[in-house]
Amino acid sequence: MGQEFSRRGFLGSAGMATVGVSGASLGLADVTAAAEVAAVPEGQSVLPDDSRYQTLSQGFNQRWGSRPAYIRLVGNETDAVAELRAALDSGLRPTIRGGGHCYEGFVDNDKGVILDLSTMRGVHAARDKFGRPSYCVEGGATNWDIYTTLFRKHGVTLPAGSCYSVGAGGHICGGGYGVLSRRHGLTVDHLVQVDVVTVRGGTVEVARAHRDDGEGSPEKDLFWAHTGGGGGNFGVVLRYHFARNIPRPPPRVWLSSVAWPWEDLVNRPEDFRTLLDNFGAFLMEHSGKEEQVYQGLFSILMLTHRSNGNVVLFSQWDEDDPAPLEEFLAAMERGIRTRSVVQTHVAGGLFLPYPDKRRQMPWFQATMTLNSSGDNQRGKYKSAYHRRPFTTAQIGAFWAGLTRDVPGGDLGRTLVQIDSYGCKVNDRLPADTAVPQRDSIMKLQYQTYWTDPAHDAAHLGYLRGLYRDVYRETGGIPEIGADTDGAYVNYPDVDLGLAGQADPAYQRLYYKENYARLQRTKKIWDEGEVFHHAQSITLPKP
């Protein structure tokens, strides 16, 4: 391991990494940061004989686990710098964990060091490096930390994900989106600064990269890379700063849950096709950046496997007048003979404990209601952006895949989750942030869950087959084109290729034309590839 690190140039010229803080000017926040760097490291190392080791060696997805040399519960900035330097001096590979929800094993680290940020979960009013007011979110905070603190103390929120336990550290730098995004854009659209521990030229340093850094500066590129470049690529994200004008949530929202029983749909396949046609057509009409009426609608069509019981349509509407929501629901049921029912629980974790098709609730209570990450179990995921309604062939592939059984696998917790997208998300240009998908109308997440390792092959094979069949017209993947627009980096899928392979699909599907700039940024800030995993940003070819 030590030889590998030295060969890659991970250490400084003297074999020892040095520590510093990048940036020439010192504003109010920089003075605070300098004091932080001078502070005593606060953290704990969890070794293999510690009773916490087994738990902290594994994330949310029970498919993944590793045997690191130790896990460092990073306590502050000084500790992060010192521990990263110590790892490199010892020839140990570092990986970084925020909430532990990575869908692939990118944090797994046999014989290396996991830098766990879960104790750095502060959310507070602050100032950025230029002295401007901001809201600061530490890299170990969860979505629930963010929502509860920002709402209760400041009456504001971020348009981020609904799963309560997802960590900010990875969620935000992958782009971040949620039920308020059609009205307010992606999470990174509100980001102004990121504080990152990097290894630049062999020097361990804290870089404070801001949206308003000079064009063409290394700091400007580093900031931009954290607006969708994915986690684990450039350094240890300590803090995110957001503008003080982040959204105020609506006082109340309507929640709706409507379902169609599979026992009826299997006898009426035309209803299944009509439902998908209705959903796609509505979003095609009401997801452009100029959309006015339906910015406040977020809807999820959950195409569960037939063994789950029901196909479900969940919606949130953020205005008092429910008439537009009712018009949307009527549009969804148009031409469908299968009678809809109320659904309260869906594979994947969503739970609405109400016997109504729609109910108005205060926004915060509604957010609590939706805040579920599901059970800790084994899972596999895939994703796709769609620019247009589903083709006839795609709908046929959904039907064929969701109505067939697989020997050795219980598919009752298998689904394709189709999220509404667009509106304010589509207001940005593809190069404005590292997230390039800015004209989609739907975002899909393919999911399957199980508990028995003996069923791994059945579930993995099933989901791969379904995905391949849906996108058969474009080579088995959601290729960049008129109908589809790649995949989401925060739903990583190693079936899309691996770093080191010749032209792996993930590079273009996640990042499109933005990948070249991400590579240039990688060369500046991590030329030694200290931070790497199976689908890393790789260095540009000579």
C-alpha cells in the first residue's frame, strides 16, 4: 500500500505532506478559519477491537462493508487536516463518509482509513470568506439536521432530498434535489462556498472556494466542481455555505397518494400504458423553465413490481388552492378504467399514514411525514434522466419487466420511481454548474431491495435486465439524445463502467460535456489521485 501511494506521488517531495490554508486574502471568515486550523484536533479513532468498529465499517446499504485499518470520527477542521496528513504519511488510502448512503461501495476501504464526518453536523448562520452572511452546513450534517435547524431558527430551507438520514457531504456535491426543486431549483443552485481539505502538490490544505472567485482561478474551478461533480473526488468537504436568500418554505402543502391495484392492471394492460402516457404528457407540457402554474407540484409515479400490490402516484402541492392538484390528478386518471384506491406504504420507504387521497398539512409536518430512508437492507440502484415522454417500446419494457417473476428473488420491494423534474431546475445552462442535465422532465430511479445475500444474483440480474430492456433502443443505457439525457451521479451504478476502462459510459452519462473541466480541476487539486474510487473523476490524458 505504501509503495502504491509513493508511486502515485501522494506525498510531498520530502516524503511528508505539509499543511496550509489556500487563498491570499483574509476576510472575517478567513480569520475564523485560521483560528480553527490552529485549534487542537478533536476526534476519535475507532480501531478493529472497538465495539463500534463493525457498525462504523458499514454504511446504509448492507451489501457493502470493509475492514479499514481504522475509522476516524473527524471532530473539527484541524483534525481533518491532521488525520489526512497522517494517513498519507503512513501510506494509507483515505476515503470519506458523510451519511453513509453511497449506493455502491465507494467508501469501502480495506486496510485504509475511513474519514467519517458524522460528528461534524452543525448548521448555523455564518459568514463566507468575503464576510458576507451565509448559512453554513457541515459535511456530516444530515438532511434532517438541515431542515430542522434552518426552519426552526431561521424560517428557511433548502430544496434538497426527502430521506432524513442522507448526509449533506455527498448529497450536495452531487447536485441535490427534492420535492421543492421544481419551484426553487437544485440544492447547488443556492451554494456560494465550499471548504475542502485537499492534497495539492503534496500539501494538505484547506481550500475555501467561492462562487465569486476570479474566473479561471483554481478556487473557482474547485467550487464549480462541487456543484455536481460527485463525492470523493477532490477532497474532504468540511462545510458548505449557502446564500442567505435561500427559500422560505410554504406554510402548508397538500399531500396526495393514489394507487391502482396490480390485480386489476394485469387484466387491463392498456390502463398501465395510459397512465404512463398521461404522466409523461403532463410533465412535457408543464416542466419548462417558463412554467408558471405547476412549479409547486412535485409528483412521483412509483411503478412497483406486481407482487407489491399497487402502482402508486404520490404528489406534493405547495399552494392553498387544491384545484390545480385536482386537475393534475384528473389528468392522470383520464382514460383509465381501473379504479384508484388510497395507498399508505410503498417499497423504498415512503409512508403516508392517512386514509385520504389528499390532505393538507403544515410544511414541516409534511416533511416529517415524508422523511424516510427505508430499512437497512441490501439494495441496487440505477437512474436515468428523460427529456420526453416514454416511448411505446419503453412502456412495453416496463410492463414486461414488472409483471414477470424471478426465481430466487422476492421482488415485492422492487420499483421504478419516476420523479417529476424541470421548471426552475431547467432555468440554468448545462455548464453553469457541474450538473449538466438542465432540460429534463423526469428523473428515474430503479430500485430493488432484499435481505438475504444468497439472493444477490437474482436481484442484480433482474434490475440489470429491466434497465437494459427499457433502453434497448439506445444500447441498453439512457444515452445522451433526444429522449434521454444520461444518469445521476448521486445514484452511482458501476454497471455504467469503471475508472481506468477505455471510455466508460459513466463519464458522459453523469457529466456530459462538463467532464473535461472536472478533469482539469482534478489535475490542479488532486494530481496524485489521493481521492479515488471505482467511478472517480480521472486525470486528463496527456
